[in-house]
Amino acid sequence: MTETEVRQPPPQERAGPAPEAASSTPPVRFQVRDMDFFYGKTHALKSIGIDVYAHEVTALIGPSGCGKSTFLRTLNRMNELLGDTRLTGSVMLNGVDIYDRSVDVVELRKRVGMVFQKPNPFPKSIYDNIAYGPRIHGVRSRSDLDGIVERSLQAAALWDEVKDRLKKSALDLSGGQQQRLCIARALAVEPDVLLMDEPCSALDPISTFRIEELMDQLKEQYTIVLVTHNMYQASRVSQRTGFFLMGELVEVGPTEMIFERPNDPRTHDYITGRFG
């Protein structure tokens, strides 16, 4: 795939699907065009172009240090917390450029939640971890908070395991439970998109399987962008996959195509283990 093909959808996609196929084509949630990102003088991301579709899992693969996590953080402006960064191009969420000065960053991060590589529950009770975000956004009613906590824990497949110990410390949970708690905490503020940065890298195989099952369920309601070093995981859980290398998005497309019929020889070499 050429750089132009990566940065721009093919003509038939830009024009929209055929009428009979319209219902099967998900809407675009994120549209990134000609995006470059700099840490100081370091050119970390180069001419990135990608569409992220609603109600799908989009997996980002590539060697360590190739820009996957940096790209993920551009989708909710988390990189700005590092200081001395610069972005050019456009990152559109539902047709709105999230880097426009009029955008409320707090509201953006409510709509685009994030789950990190290492589970990071707050040193609070299970209940207060989930209620934290809604409280920040103005929810005060105990009955409303109770409902949010239950719904969020159910959505994260954790309710049955913790419903009788909501006042216990979240730090007492196992690693896999803590990660699902962090997912529930992100869901509590009702985001549109869930960013997941290697959410299973610190987990055992059983916990990893549960998180993967959860992603498959959550995509029915949310859009998920997943960074993973585990290519088997990407092939199992995602509908689309993008391959990053040295700050470039080499190619992106349906997961089956990327893994079985990649257009770029660099993608084939990485998938087959020749480097990385």
C-alpha cells in the first residue's frame, strides 16, 4: 500500500458504500489526516492518515518505540500533559477537530476514555473508583451513583465478583480484576471511544482471555482502539489493524487482509517474525 493509500481512503470509500451495503458499513468515528507529531525536535509520527470506525476494535501493531502509544494518546490529547509537544494536520472526532482551540479537553477525555498498560486503580474503595468520574462531572445523587456503579461493573464483567464488597479497597483485587475495574471506571462517564494501551501485557493468560472477551462485547456499544505487541491478540479481537514502523503508519486495513495478504513487504516481514 502506498503512503497515499494509507493517508486517504480509496475513492469508493470516500464516496460512500453502495446503497444496498450502506447498513453494513459502520460510521467513521475518528478521521486522521496528514498528522505529524513532535516531542520537542523529535519527529515521532509522520504523515499519519487513518479512519477508525465505530463499533469496531482497531488494533495497532508494530515494534517497540514505533509510535503506537504516542498515536493512541493523540486521540484524547494526553500527550499535551508531557509538555513541549506539537501536532500538525487534523484529528477529527465525529467531524470535529479535537485540536481546535474551542474544544474542552476535559469533555474530550470524558468522551474518549483510556485504559493503561498497568492497572492503576485509585487507593479507594471499589465503589469510589467507579463513582469518581461521575462525581467530577457533577453527579451527586446516591441512587444515580449506585446505578452507574452497578451498570459499569456489569459492563466490565466484574459485578458478580465484587457486588458484596464494594466498600473494600480496589487494591485488594487481583491484577485481572483491577484491569477490569479500570475499564469499568472509564465506562462510568459514558465515553464514545475506549483507548486501550496494551491492557493485557501484565496479566496472566486467563485474565487476558477475559479482557479479550470483554472487548468483543464492548465493541457493540463503544469504539475501541487497541495497542498490542501480541499479534495473535490483534488477529483474535480486532476488525481492522494498522502496522506502525519508525513513526509511520505503513498500512491499515481489515485484520484478515493485514495478516494474510498485506500489501507492503515490511508488514509481511513483521507479521512473519523477520524483525521486531
